[in-house]
Amino acid sequence: MKKLLLLLILSFFSVQSFAGSCPDGSEPVKSISADGSYFVYNCDGGNEQSSSSSSISNSGSSIKAVKYESFVDTETSSSCKDLDKNFYRKSPNKCSIIAVLDTKLKIEVGHWVKNVWQTSGLLIHRVNKNGNLEIVGKAENIQVETNEKTDRPGQMEIATIEVITEELGSNSVQVIKNPIVEIPTSTLRMVLTDVNQDGLTELVIAGMLEDGRSQDSSWREVNFIYDFETESYSKFGKPLYSHDFVAGDLDDDGYDEFIDISWGGSHQGGGVGVCNGKTLECIYQSNPPSLHTSKTSLSVYPNKKGGILFHNCSKGYLDWCWSEVTYINGRIQLKLLDKYISSKKPDKEELFKSWQGWEQKKKGWAVPGYKTSERFKLISESYRSHQFDMDGDGDFDTATWKENQLCKKLASEKVYHRPSQCKPVGEMIFFRNDNGKFTVSDTHEIDPGATTALYNFDINQDGYMDFYAFRDEHHTFECNNQINNIFFGNGDGTFRRPSVKEQSGIFGNYGCEIQSYFFEFEGEAYRAFFTHKYSKGFSGSRAVYVGVEKIGTKAEKAAKAAETDTVDTEQSAEDEIAAFEAELAVELAEEAAKAAETDTVDTEQQSVEDEIAAFEAELAAELGQ
Ligand SMILES: [Ca+2]
Ligand SMILES: [Ca+2]
Ligand SMILES: [Ca+2]
Ligand SMILES: [Ca+2]
């Protein structure tokens, strides 16, 4: 259990566990002291990025990916109703299980993780060259022991399930193919885009090797492009610890540029790579002064060059910036548009033990009513932001969340144990864009869980854009969780959380769900999800079921209502008398019902009075004794 926690912490939080330790916000470099008795941490690397640029061309060669054959038998293609009934919401939607994913872990990370797909980190859809729907998932099969010093490659698995949607909801949904391929890398950032502008999307993977290996190993890695049609991959860019990775057509030539932002610290650093979308040639520059890694997202202007980059603007995650980005001679230039102060400066310090067992003082704030030795709010970072048009006025607004760690221990304990004694607390913040000035339009408390991406989709199809965090849990402990962080838009930059009842009217809940993703295909709204079949015990297989349901939308209901209206209109005038008679009958029935109701009330009233009288009589009799 500890090991898994370590890995999870590693994957999502290790970066921040060093942040703030060095004056420039970079992580310290570990070395052994002169007498060999203790570790020394040096903050010497943060500013060593070369100001000169270098360019790296794309090799263009394509490598066939290692591929598994079919992993799903026809028996498992079935209706979602076969999943656990306890948590089945009796959704009226059409839903099918299209695959079962079960890939053994190479290295055990905890007793409940039996299958790498339990901790999958991506769920998206694409349309292939035949015009068919493909559901795509990604998981990593960790190849290194926790804290191992190694140069072994990583291993990520991409599952692509091609289905015929006409049969969704039936027991015999047609799965055309379902390969799982292996790519020798590790990543937290991926972009699905049409790299070569041939009308079909590819998966662009920002390689980095923070997959559990020691900090003393290189975490740098090139980037990969996975071609679904040929099941092969190519590489581009130079090895970089790609912490942030965004795509958008900055020069308005139709091809998306990639901004590959390295973690800015010490030996893993390497500045910012800007890769031209057409040539895939990358030019490297040092971090622009106001650009601090993490939380970065990009929106590009429609039919115009440039766009808006949202990012941390100084060390310590205390303020966030919107910058206009221009792309000149292969480099980016940033011009500040607006700034938001997200937190006041931390004014307290406590000793923390990280997943590697290192003890370090960390900054944060006191929790009112407690000594900092008992409760501590540790400064942390949310890592993700998303730009989308939430108020329908054509410009891109921003959503991100503020995340800190609430830590709790006994005053007698010397250090806080980060992995076990802290939990993330968060606040989702929505910013409305008014001509490049950004104002907070709404905030909601959230449980950040395992959020690795933010998505928008009009889930209830009311014309207002909705928003959700992908995904809820690193792994499923219990079965009562489903999309905690889902927000329905009001169309003006404010959002509300739908009730479970409202959610269940739109989409179902099948088994113990791990992650959900909403999308549109051929004009219909769908939800894809990963789930476990069993709600209790998890004694058997931990196979992950992949489902797709057509979601019940307002549009669908409106269409049904319109159909009924049409039928009514088509009724001929000669039916009018019959209708009048029916109406009359209804009125008479209503009157009769009213009369009956009055009778009931009278009867009830009478019986109550009788009871009281009886009770009084009894009482009198008792008193008289
Ligand atoms: Ca393409
Ligand atoms: Ca371009
Ligand atoms: Ca807008
Ligand atoms: Ca909506």
C-alpha cells in the first residue's frame, strides 16, 4: 500500500515537493556530503538554461509499435446491465460494454492494483479513416522499481477500440478491432490533434520519465507521435522533462505548434521548446521571465495569429498570468494581459518527509485554532488549467483550481509524513474573459482527487457549455464515486453542480466507475467510461470494463416531445368532438375525485375525533379508579 502511495505521490506531487525549496522555485540537486554521512541539496541549477537557442529537426522515421492481439472475447461485449445492479441507476440510456482491459503489472505497486488499466490516465475518442468511432485509453506499465536509478525506457499502453455505434446498447455490439500497443516512454501530457493535416488525428505524447525512477536518473525524454492508422510511432524534439505541453496553431497556417515546457529546475531543466507544426522542427529558448512551469494552457485566436497562454507567473504558485503569445522566427514572445493573485505568501514552515524519505522544511500557513505542529496548510499546486468559451461570446475563458494540502499529525510527532498525513483541498475558479481582462465569475470547492485534465462538453445539451474534471480517483476503493467534479454552465460564466438525480437522468452509473469522458459522434452525445464489474470485495478479477452509453439529452427529450406534438396536430378535426368528450370526462372525473377527497378528509377528521374521545374516556376511567 505504501508503495502505491509513493508512486502516486511521485506521479502527481513529487515535483511540488521540491518546489519552493530553492530560491528560484526549482528542485534541489541531491549529493552526498564530503564525509559521506548526510545528503546535501544544492540549488545551483535553476538559472543555467542557455540563452542561446538550438534547433532539433524531426527525424520523420516511423517505428511499428509493439502490439497485442485481441484482448476481448465476444462474450464480454455486452449490455451494461450485466454490471453490478446495486449501483446501476436504472438509466434508460443505450449502453454497451465494448472491451475488457486486463494487463498485468510488471512491478507490483500495491495489493489492490492487479491491472495497469485501474490507474489509466486518458480516455478520449477519435474518428478513424473508415469514419468509425474509436475509444482510446492509455495506461502505464511501470518498468522501474520505486526510486531505482536506471536508464531503462518507460512503457505506456494505448488501447484503441473501434466500434459500430448503431448497435450500442445491445448485447452484440460490433467491436471491429481493439489493439493495445506499447510505446517506450512515460508521460502526463498528451494532445490528440491532426498533426499532418490529413483529416485524421494522431496522439502527440510529451515524453518524460518521472515514472518512479530515482531523481538521480535522467527524467528527460523526446516526444512521440502515435499514428493510430498504421499503429506506429515517430519521435521529435530533444530529450526534455516535458512538464507542461500545449498545442495550437500560432501562425494560422493550419498546423498546430507545440510548446514543450520543461520543469525549470537544475539538472532536469531545459527551457522551452517551440516545435513548428508543419516541420516539427523545435527551437529551444530559455523560459520567458514571467513564465513559470505548471498550470499552462493555450488558446489561439480564431483566424488570426497568436493566442493566449495561461500560466504561473512567478515562483511559488502565488500568482497566475494571461499572456498574449506571438510566434516569431520559431520562438515565442509573451506580453502580459492580466494577472491574478491566488494566495498570500506562506508565513510558516514545518518539517516534512517526502516519498524518498528526505526531510525538508516546507512552507505554508497555520490552520486557525491549531498549532502548526498539529495542523498545517502546505502550499501546493494544481498543475492544470483549461481555456474554453463558457459564456458563448466567442472568446476563450479560463478555469483552473487552487490546490493546497491540509496536513494533520500529533504535536509530539517530529515530522509530517506527506503521503499519509496530508490530503489535497481545492477550489475551482472560473475566469470570464472580457477583451483580455479576466475576472472571477464563479468559484466552487472541489475535492481534487486524481484530476489530470479539465474538459468541457455540453453534457445536458441545453446550449450552455458544461465543464468537468477528469478523473475522480487514482484507483477505486469504493463504488459510490462518480464524477464528483462536474459543473453545468448557466451560460454567463457561472456554474452549478447537478444533483445525482439530475445526473442520473442524463447518464447512468455502471459498477464501480473509474473515469468518464463525454463526446459527440455523428450528432449524438455519448459518454465513454472505465469501470469495475464488482462493487464489493474485489476478490476476483480487477478487469476494467470499457463502456459507451448514448446519453439522454434535453435535445433528445425535446425531439420526442416535438414528435408527440406533430402527431397531435395531424389528428383530424373530426376528432375534436371526441377530444371534447374526453376533456369533459376528465373534468367530471376530477370533480368526482375532489368530492371523494372531501369525503376522505371528513372521514379522517371523524376518526381522529373518535380516537381522542376514546383516549379521554380511557384516561377518565383510569383516573376514576
Ligand atoms: Ca493526421
Ligand atoms: Ca502552425
Ligand atoms: Ca467567452
Ligand atoms: Ca449545458
